[in-house]
Amino acid sequence: MSLVIHLANSFKVKEFSDKITQEDIKKVFPKLLWVLRDFSLKLVDSENNPITMNEYLENSLKDVKGLTDNIQQKNRIRKVLRDFFQERECYCLVRPLEDEDELQNLENIEYNKFRPEFINGIKEIRNIIDNNIEKKKINDKFVNGPMLLSIAEAYTKGINEKGIPVLQTAWNYMCENHNNKLISNFIDK
């Protein structure tokens, strides 16, 4: 969550604008799928009524009362998450294994040894991603793998050189980089 706060303070959407609109945010930030692994809590509200996984997430993102620095910091993180990820979904997974020793060596355990509830949960998450997650678009253009890599390079370059990457500039950098590769491929043929 701290990373989200850091990101919020570390980028601009447009070169000559400090004002970020909700529409700008929707264009940049994807739907948030928050996966909670090793979830063991009961899904109930403060009055012990059953709630859904999404209701659990929304309850977790509500501000809490208090004036300490710690509470204020946590509320800032909650606000940034609510503001930046306007579409959110939560999925809770049980622990993949019961045995503590096996949990410490998880990468060497065969998938079929995991708890059936965990395997079913993974299948459901894959289904959610396959069926509900929209392809990334910037300026009404779908972003493919190489384009996404160019944008990530532009963000990294912006952070390393200026300290604050500009999303619009990153898009322009990606377009220019993509066009240069197309021209290079055309000339080489």
C-alpha cells in the first residue's frame, strides 16, 4: 500500500498540469484485483452478518477514526487506493498447504499437493482475469507487450532523470519508439 502512496506522489498525468482529474485516473489505473492469500478470517461485518469478499475489501478501505500519525498515514493510503482504483475486486484464498514445513518450501511442492480449496480458488482467479479484465488502452489504442515495455522504460527514465515521470510524455515516447522500430524494419527490408 505504501507503494501506491509513493506512486501517487511521483507522477503527473500531463506535462503542464498539476491537476489530475478522475477521468485521467480512470485512463491510467486499471481495475484492482486484490488477492488475499492465506486468508483465514470469517467474512462477517462488525455485527457478525455475512459479507462478500468485495464488501470485506470496501470495509478495509474505509477511513478509521483517530488522530495519531499512524492512523492518518493509513487513512491516506486508503484514500489513494479508493481514488486511484475506482473499480476494485477482492478475492480471498486459503493457505495452499496446512503443513508449516511444506509452506516454508512452497516452490518445491507439486501443484497437485495443494489444498483443493486453494486450487479451486486459483482457477476462479484465472477465470476472473480471463473474463473480466479489460485490455490496457491508452489514448484509445490497445497496448501490446512491446508497447508496455516502452512505457515502463519511459517511466523508469523519467524517475531516474527528473524524479517525476509524466504519463502523457511516456505515451509519446512509446509511440515514437514504436514508429522508429517500424521504420527501421521497413528500411531493412
